[in-house]
Amino acid sequence: MSDLGSRTDPYLSSTFFVEIDGITHAGFTECTGLQVVTDVFEYKEGGLNEYSHKLAGRNTYSNVVLKWGIVDDQSLWSWYQDVIRGKIQRKDISIILYDSEQTEVKRWNLRDAYPVKWVGPAFTSGQQQVGIETLEIAYHGFEMQ
């Protein structure tokens, strides 16, 4: 029987920061899409009818989606405006997870990232909600530390 004192609880996903080129942006309410998938292709060998060989193909990284409440800072919108104008400025991004004592426990470093989609807030009269902006970011890959 395992010792209950040695149990490790998972970290909460609510305490995270995003660094873009070393600058910490703490106002994000959501970060989704951190995913990599390896394509699999089958090779059917002649005379071998029991199974097909499954070989690894290319890796595909999903776009990361950042959401935040509208503030006066326009730096992310400016970055995307440059993309609209054809000036792609790739940046390194880190998504950093902290524990309950604000100690860094895990970091995902995204390489060569740039914005590919911006979504503005939804406006609804009669509701008291924070306006949310969304930025979708493409990147070449990540490493986890």
C-alpha cells in the first residue's frame, strides 16, 4: 500500500503568466491550444496480413489562443497590425505555470511565434461583463522545461 504522505497533487491551471520576448504579461484570462500531434502513416508490407507498419510522420503544432480583458495596452494589437501589413515579426513566447506559492513549476517555450488571428470583444447591453480580446498565435514548435 502506498504512503499517503508521498502523494503529489497536480498543479492548478489558474496561475499562469505569458512572457513575450521576455516581457511578462499577467493579464491573460485563458491560454488554450498548446498541443502537438505526430502524424502516423501506415505501410502495408506484402505478404504480411496480420498488421500494417505504423510509421511516424510530421509533427503539427496547434495554434495557441490567448484571451484577456481589454486594457489600454495596445502592444499585442500593434504586433498583429504589422502582420496584416505583411511585416511578420517572430517572437519567442513562454507560458509559465506557477504553484500556489508563486514558484515556477513548468515552462513551455514556443519558438518563432507570430499572431495569425485577432478577435474583438462581444458587446451586449444589459450585461456587466469584461470585454475580452483574443489573439491566436502560430509557432514552429515548443520545448517543455
